[in-house]
Amino acid sequence: MSWMVGRRSAWAVIAFWIIVAAAISPLAFQLPHAQKNDASAFLSSDAESTRLLAAQRGFPGGDAVPAVLAMTRPGGLNAADRAAADSIRTAMRRFASGQILGPIVSSNGRTLVLIIGLTQIDDASRFTDELSEMRDIARSLAPPGAEVAITGPAGLIADTYHLFSSIESLLLLVTAGIVAVILLLVYRSPLLWLVPLISVSIADQTASGIVTLLARHAGLTVNGQSSGILRVLVFGAGTDYALLLIARYREELTRHRDSRQAMIEAIRRAGPAIVASAGTVIIGMLCLLFGALASNRGLGPVGAIGILAAVITMTTLLPAALTVCGPTLFWPRVPRFGEHPPVLDVARRGPAARSAHAAALAAPTLPGHEDLTEFDLAAEPGRWVRIGAAIDRRPRAVWVVTSLLLGGLAVGLLTMDTSLREDQGFRSGVESVRGIEMVSADFPPGVASPTYIIANASATTAVQAAIRATPGVAGVPQTARAGSRVLFLVVLRDRPDSAESFDAVRDLRARVHRVPGSQALVGGNTAVNLDVRDAADRDRMVIIPLVLAVVFAVLIFLLRAIVAPLLLIATVVLSFLAALGASAVAFRWLFGFPGSDPSLPLFAFIFLVALGVDYNIFLMTRVREEAHRIGPRPGVLHALAVTGGVITSAGIVLAATFSALIIYPLIQLAEVGFVVAFGVLIDTLVVRSVLVPALSLDIGRRIWWPGRLASPPRGEI
């Protein structure tokens, strides 16, 4: 790594990253146009609703996305309204991929609907623009006093994309602003904060540009949710890595006269923990590739690319920039060689601690540490020394009480509701949701989202009878034929994506599948969302154990022990359950959300376990380093003292950046932001600061079993 901080090579590294940023930034700004926000794009090819979409392409206009135009007048539609509906229908023909159904007038005469099939377009921006033009035309042709709205799957897709794209720039500004403010507070320097902020911004642009390329040319599924998460993940994790590296660099500047040698030592000491932390998150994210949902399989590489860009940038560009700028970058608190905080007071730690401390001070200088002074064992004065001393007095009582408190928060899981409907996901009023309300007031709610069934034409009569016999179906199905297959358009009695409509789809599938020779398929937007939920349930059952196994293996490799990794995994899982339980309570009674997205538990688990283990890695790698020199018990106290401030700052940065997602006008992302931010704070302030040190102190050197640290040295009882 010394080549990165050479007098000439450091400038070469900086120049390389400037070129990368200039070349890839135009691609990064195109990321919103590469998104696919329709639920059907999230499913695998073997899902029934996906197979129906493939079969539907054999019908004229069969690959269309339904847009449902609703017009209503409270006092009843008049002749002018009906004439306007005919004019609107004529105007919409240039957008439709097939025949337009309607106008269909409700039985009470207050509302009419037109069902317009729109050609699917991979460019989400162009699709949304076309739908906006349709809405403008409908409003311009509607008579005074009549309300008109375009809803259906097409309307929901367009409104979702519009909200994502409209807030993309704001999210970047808010995230960068949060990081800038926290860095200013941490470093209290007018210049130092700029270096990590610029570095992480370049990492963000690099990751976004790579993801855009893969979405366009490699079939990577990217939606607004994964795009937003990518941004906060890069800024949060990248800033964490910067904090850890800069803290160790500052520490080494007090031990080395040469700032370049100090940076080399900082990379050598902090680098393995940073790389191991990033590797854990990357591997955890890539476990999503084993999911059934394309959206999960897409989020995995998106998150992994973001973390990879962050760790590479922060271990190359950041050290080079810090070395070029020199220690004066820390002004007005420039670290000096020989400067040190007070030595940790071990007088009250007992004879064993004093002996270990004295032995460590008398030990020969380690290779590569020729500039080290006896103050290598110094601890940061203040709260972290006091916290360590307080935990050390009664470690067992501390970890038992802490575990019970976290378990109490986990009880909130009993209130979690993962039945959030697609139309409930908006935090502000949008036209598609208003259209669903208009349709549902005077029609069976399923009109806003038709269900489709395709079967062999030879079984038409039997399939039609099975459809009519299904309790959740309203009215007689409409049919269309293409070759040997027949298409049924079915309207459900209940609101799309409700539990009742999902039951109706399940019942429909069971009935039509039993018709001999039908080869029937049931699809449509409600069926798609049902398949998404079922796939999300399956992904949780598969991916969560896989992530735990992978993280456990990484911890064993890193810590050279089995007991410590088991305890770390257990504490992070407890933290995840506590965060999810507390968030479920907050969603219901604090925010008033109508429910949670079914993918929330899996996303929360991936981020909280992978990111939560990071802080334990940062702590326990330092504990292991110190335990080799001064013994397990003093090593825990010393590691907690010297890492407490920087890890807490890192956790606050990550929590703050994820909390930026709360500004999104979509409940799904706001919930992800809240639960991850809350969980990271629990990990940082409770698990890493209290629970893990208490367990380490109570178990003692046995926590390192079966490694050499688990065996007491000769002469020690």
C-alpha cells in the first residue's frame, strides 16, 4: 500500500480518480432512466403471473399495461360528459396498443371508465411522459364539474417513477449535507471534512455510473428503491471507512515523525478491518442473488457495487489526498509526534491488570513500530474509559439487563403488518390513488386493476363456469381469442391487493387449474403482487440463513475463533429483532402508516446484520490486537476506550444517511430508512458499546476459543 502515498504516486492516484469521476458522471445522472418500477419486472420467469404475461403477447395488444381512465360527476353523468368520454376515447387511440374498452358506465350513472392498454416501454421516463400527456388531454376535454383521473397499473407505475425521479436530486443534497455537518462536528476543522466528502461523492458517482451500464446492457434490475438505497449506502459506508482510517492516521501521527509513514501504518492497522467489514457487507448483499424476486436479485449487485466503490475509493483516493495535504489539514488541532492522551488508569483494575500493563510497556518494540512510544497503550480520556470501568464492575448483570431490554423491544414484532397495498404506498395524494377511489365508489374495485386468465380455447365453457363460480368475481368475464388460446378479462369484487382479492386470485387459480385440458394461467396486477409477496416470503426463508452462515464464516476467518463469532452473530440478530419490533410500533402509532411492505424484514435484516457486524468487527479486531499485547481483559477496556468515539461517530453517520430515506414520499423507502437508522443506532450505542464488551469481559479469554488467546500463558492461573 506504500505506493499510494509516495510523493509522486499519490498525485497519480488523485489524477486517476479525477479522470474516472469526469468520465462516469454523465452515466451516473442517467440512473433514474434505467429504473423499472412495475411489479411484474420483479418476478422470475417461472411465476404464474409472469408466464401469463408471456402468453398474453400472443393476443393483439396483449403485452399492454392497462391504464384505467375514470370520469365522475357527483350528481350523475350528463350528455356532455358522455360526449366528452367519446372524444377522450378518440384522442387516446394514438397511445393505445389495442382496442380501448368502454366507456363503461356504472349502474348509478355517476362514473364511467375507459380501459386503455399502453405499450410497455423500457424507458420509464418516456412511459411516464406519455401518461402525463394522456392526463393533460383528459383534463382538457373533460366538461366543467366532471372529475377525471387515470389510474390502473399504468397510472401507479407512472406516479411511482415520478416521485422517485423528482426527489433524486434532493436525496443527494440531503445525504451530502448530513455527512458534511457530521464531519464538521467530528473534526472541528474548516478543511479536513472536505477530503472525505469529495472522496465519497466520487465513489457515489462511480457506483451509480457502473449500475447504469449494467442496467442498460447486462439486464440488471434497478428500481427507485434500490437506486435510493445505493446512494445512502455509499455515503454512509464510505464515510464510516473514512472516519476509521482518519482516526487511525491521526493516532499514528503522534507516533511517527514522517506523515507518510504514519499513513502507511494507519492503512496497515485499520485497512484489514475496513476491508473485512466491506467484504462482509458485499457478500451479504450478494446473497440476495439467491432470491426469487428479480428486485432482490437486482438490489444485491447494486448494493455490492456501491460498497466496493466506497471501499476502493476510501483506501486509495482518501489516503493519497490526506498524504498530499499533510497533517496541517487537521488545523487547528494538528496532531504532533509525541503528543498523547493520558495513560489509562489501571490502578483500580487489580494486580493482574497492573502486571499485564507493566509487562506490555516493558515489551520490545514491534517490527515496523520504531517510532512508537510507551504511550501506545494510551486510551482516550473521558466517557469511554468511564463506560468501560462501569461495565467491568458487573459485566454479567450488564449483558443480562441489556439483552432483556432488547428482547422487550423485539416484542413489538407482534404488531407488524406486512400487508401494505400498492395504492397505500404513497405518503401524499397522487392521481392514480384518487382514480382507484373514484372507481371503487361506483364499480367493483377490481375494475381499476383487471385480472386476466388465459386457457385453451377447447376448455372455454368449463373455464368460464369455473370463473363465474368463484365467490370473489364480479360479473361475466369478457373474452378474446387468438389461435388455440382464449383470454378472459375478469373483474374482482374487492380492492386490488387486498387480502380478499389475493384470496380470490388463489381461488381462481385452484378452480381453473382443475379444469381438464385447460392449461390455464391467472395473472394481472393483483396476481403479480400476490406472486411478489409469495416470492418475498420464500426469499426470507432462504436468504436469511444463508447470510448468517456467510457472516459467521467471515468472522471465524477474521477473528480466528468460534465463540466470539457466535456471540457477535447472536447480538446482531437480537439487535435486528429489537429494531424491527420497535419500528413496527413506530410505524403504526407514531407515523400512522397503513402497513409495511412484505420485503421490509428481509431488507432490514440484510442491512442491519451486514452493517451491524461492521461495528463489532471494528471493535473486536482491535480487542484481539490489544489482547495479544496486554491480555484479554485490559485489551477489551483499552479497545473500547480508543475506538469508542470513532465507531460511535461512524454509526451516527450511517444512521443519519439512512434516515435521509424518510424524506421519500413512498412508505416502503421511508420504512427502510427508519428501521435501518434505528437499528444502526442500537448496534452502535448499545450492542457494540455495552453488550459485546460486557460479554467479552464476563467470558474472558475463553471468548477466543479455540485460538491461542483462549489459553492462559505459562505461570498464569
